[in-house]
Amino acid sequence: MTALSRLSYIQQICCSTDWLKIMAVDEEASSTASPGVVASFCMSLDGFVARPDDSVGPLFDWYQAGDVEVPMIGYPMTFRVAPASAEYLTAFLDSVRHSAFVCGRRVFDHTHGWGGRPPGGGAAFVVTHRPPPSGWAADHLAPFAFCPDIESAIEQAKAAGDGTVGVSGPAIAQQCWNLGLLDEVRIDLVPVLLGEGVRYFENLGSARGFLERVEVVAGEGVTHLRYRVHR
């Protein structure tokens, strides 16, 4: 499972940008807000979510580093994590239980459409100008709609579920940030340095925003960070 295939997966690297400020607020009050459009990634300390070949190396080790089982929603996979991570991960998966999903064509092709079972088990929208792949079974393609731009994909995804949308792939998350569409940013920060690869924060242009700290959870081999985005 690569970084591109996680449901859909923003702090250390943010601190180095002079146009982004992080505000600490009342966590209990903020945690009740509807997630909206959510980007969530595992990230190394130097800001990468994958190696140049899209492999994740040690970034996903914490998913099998504990004894508490957490089943993935809508996908035949079970995580085994430490207790603190289990509580955080369970709450996150519950929050997106009735969500829809948006990804780019690179993610879709890389995962082979998740075998016709996109993460979350709901509707999925692929941002692409290319037609659906030929030769795939109809039931394999059934969960997916193909959209020409990110705005229409997000709009349709909100209408398809409970208004919560998970975005997959750094490029899609970056476009959502630049267009003011991103409501929540999550990072599973892993204490490793990859040195090179695919960055979470890149090509962000001049879009400005403030990150409101909602939650920080120290797990085993990972620190979970959750922020609300304010414009």
C-alpha cells in the first residue's frame, strides 16, 4: 500500500513558510466542527509523503506497530496500532464514514481503482481529462465518476455524501488549498528523513491561510496532527 492509496493522507514544513501562521485554540470546541474537505497524509520530518518512486518506506510502519485492531472502512484491511493511535484513527474513520472521495488520475491509475472498492466505501470522483480506462469491468468502474476539474469534483463529492470529502494525492490537496477549498489538514508525522521524494506542501502559490490547531496525539513512532483551515 503506497502513500497514494491511503484514504485519502500539515505542520513542521508549514512553519518554514512566511505566509502561513499556526494558531492554538480551544481544542474541544473546534473538534465538533464538520470536517468538510479533508487532506490527510503520513509525512516525514523533512516534508515528504512518498519517495520518488511513490513507495512510502517507513512512513506506514506505525500502521502495524501495535496490538489494537482498527478496520479500514469500506476496504478489506485492518490496521494494528498503538492505543493512542487507535483512538485517533478510529475517530477519524468514523468522521468520514459517510463521506465521498476525490483523487487525481495518477492515484486512480496507480491503485488500479482500488479494485473497484475506493477507500471509505462511498462515491469516488477522479479529476482527469482522459476517458475511463478501456477494458475494465463495469462493476470495477461503477463507484467512480470522472470530472474535468477539481471544483466540479469537490462539488459533486459533497452532494454525494454527507458533505465530508476526503482528497487523495498531494497534487489534489495542493490544488484544493490554492482554490480555497480545503477545510481540514491532517498529518501523521513520522520521525524519519527521506531526503527526497513527493512533498505534501509544494506548488502552493500565493494562497494565504491560517491553521487552527485542533488536535495533537502522540503515538508510537508517529505524532498525529490535525488543523482547521481559515482564510
